[in-house]
Amino acid sequence: MTAPTVVDLSETEQRWIVTCCKAAMDWAGTDDLPSLEQLDDLAERRMAEPENAAIAIDVIAVAVGEHIRRGSKLTWKVVTDDYGTAIALYRSVGHIVVVPQSIVAKRWPDGQRFVVSLVTQMLAELGKIFDELEPSN
């Protein structure tokens, strides 16, 4: 596997992330990013509307990604790797790539609540990886 190609987000891509976060806030009726529990509720309700699945997956995925970004050392980037190009969370140390749309889309058809456990587990694993890559003195 080769190292990914990484570029900063364009203004359009930055606006898309903001728009998805605002949509999640509107759906949850909050003034800030919905909590993980609220995102689980939103995902559960939106799964019942298959005609709008693509939009719901994007909104939930970006909100999940924003929680991961806030709880880790990852940043939003455009990443091209062996799997393709995506707006993703990235860290140059270790070439860590997290693609929230992929993670959410894979779990969507199950119809099960997944946000709290997914983000909690991912942040714990990322913390372990960061500790291994950058041990404290």
C-alpha cells in the first residue's frame, strides 16, 4: 500500500462539511453539533426513510466525522489512496485515514444504532495508535 496523496479541502468542500453539520443540528434541534446519542436517534429515524438515504448518510457521516475530529488529532482533507478519493479525516503521522461516509454507509443497511459505539471505539483505538506513534517522554 502506497502513502496517500493528501490535499487541503477546497472552499466548496469546506462549505459542504459546514452545511452537513448545520443540517444535523437542524434535524436534532440543537445549536451545536448533536451529541452521539442524538446522532444515533437521527440515524435511526432517517433509516426509516430510504428515499433520502444518500443525504442522511452524508449528514450523519460528516457529524460523526466532526466528533472524531474534535476528539482526535485528525483533520479534514481530501485523500486519494488505493481505495479512491474521498473527503476524509487524516493524520500524516502514520498516514491514518478515516472515511466517515464509508463507515456510516456500511452500517446503514443494518438498521441498528451504531453511532455511540462506533465513535467511542474509534476514538479509543486512535488514542492507542497515537500513543504508539508518538510515545510520551
